[in-house]
Amino acid sequence: MKHSMKSSGAVLRLCLLVFAGLLFTACDNKKTPTVNYQEIEAARTAMVNWLECEECTEGELKAVLVHSKRLQPMFMSTLKKGVAPASTELYRLELEKRYDELVAYSEKHPRSKPTLPKEKFVQLYLDKLTAQYQSRAAKALAAIGGEESKRALQEALQTTRAEDVKMTIKQALEEAK
């Protein structure tokens, strides 16, 4: 599976967030449930692989559907709120480091100088990450289907500002089961 530079640390960052969310979902019961950590880890891995795949040709969405009951609330949250704040901050730090590396490289290779200021570079890639996560969440919810998924997609369509994400949500609504 091919992953971009951003996924090197993103899997680790997202791991804690998703694990906590899945654990909360697994424990959302009045009686004490038996927690199957292998199933939770499989769901977490499926979600991370889907949110971060580049070509998504290795059955990533199909793997998500196996865990749809556990993952649906997580995808609804991702669609509404984007990337978790802690993950965003860690990614921001990675982008700042990457920018500094590009600047250092350009000292010996002047034609390779970054064309954007650091702040715009970082914001551009943070926005791309958010759009990717929200678009993937919309596609996952369409595949999961059901009234809750459709309602989340309709609400997101009203509040999302990014046009590319809106187009994905519209398509997801048409495809929703």
C-alpha cells in the first residue's frame, strides 16, 4: 500500500484518537461489555487505511464496511469536524519541519526554493488533509448507508464550505444505501 509523507506519523497520531473513540463506542452500554481488542484494532486499522490511502485500490473501503457499526459514529464526527485537533497539531509540526527542510535544501539548490511562505504552505496542506478526511468519511457513510448516515451527509452538505468536499457529499448522498 502506498502512503504519502503525511501518513508516516499520521497513523500513530490517529491511533490513540480512534482507539479511544472505538473503546468509548464499545463501552456505550449499561452493562459492562466484553471488549474484543483485536476487533477494535482491526476497525482502527481499517479506518486509518481508508482515511489515508492514496490510490485506495487494495480494498480499504471494503475493510471499513466489515466494522461499519463501530466506525459509523467516527466517520460522522470526521465528516462534521474534520481531523481531530491533536492530529492536526501533530501534522502541523511535521509540515513546519518539512518546510524547514525544503528551505535548507534550497540553500544549495536555489531553483528549489519554496514558492509559498511557511504559514501558507502549512495551511494549504492542513486544508488538503481536512478535505481528504471529510471526503473519505462521506464516501464511507454512503457505503455504510442507513438513515443516520444520510442525515449526517445532509447536515454536512449544509455546513461544509469546501466546494470539493461538497461535491463529494452530493455524490455520496446519491449513492447512499
